[in-house]
Amino acid sequence: QVQVVESGGGLVQPGGSLRLSCAASTSISSFYTMVWYRQAPGKQRELVAIIRSGGTPDYADAVKGRFTIYRDNAKKTLYLQMDSLKPEDTADYYCNVAATGWSAWGQGTQVTVSS
């Protein structure tokens, strides 16, 4: 099964930026869907951003204009560029990749936005 590993989380001040990475163990060129989710304390897991094989991204309303999802097939990595971070962005962030008949989750990376 394909394995993915998230990295790039940390503690930042409001208004700061982070770039999260989701590195896959195999080529990602054939992945049907690649998604970033997050789960904040006391809340359900929510979809943050998604990019499909056709390349069209979509975002949750809460992050539109601030976050950018993109993929680098050569590096076998999915990214989430997060700018203008707010305290409400604090959560554990997870990468999910999928193709026909399977999906894979990473272990998560923690993002804390606090002054």
C-alpha cells in the first residue's frame, strides 16, 4: 500500500505562514485525488483543500484566499501553502491520497497558531 508522511507543521504567530508537505512512497502522478484535512480540538475532521488528477483545486470557505494546494509529481509530494494564518487554523493536519480501489492517510502534522 502507498504510504504518505506529512511534515512542516509547527508553532507560528497569527499572520504567519507555513508550508505543509505530504511525501508519498511512490509516484503520485496516477493518484486520483489528493486532499488535506484538519481536525481541531473538539471538532470533527474537515476538508481543507482538494486537488484531483485533472488539476482543479477546491478549498473550504474558511481558507479560501489564504491556502494553496499544489502537487509536485517529480518530488512525489503534495503541498499546502498556508498564509495569513489565524488562531482558528490550529489543528492537526492530515494528508489523504486516493486512486481507484484504495486510499492512504498520513500520521498528521500539528499546526498551532498563537501569539
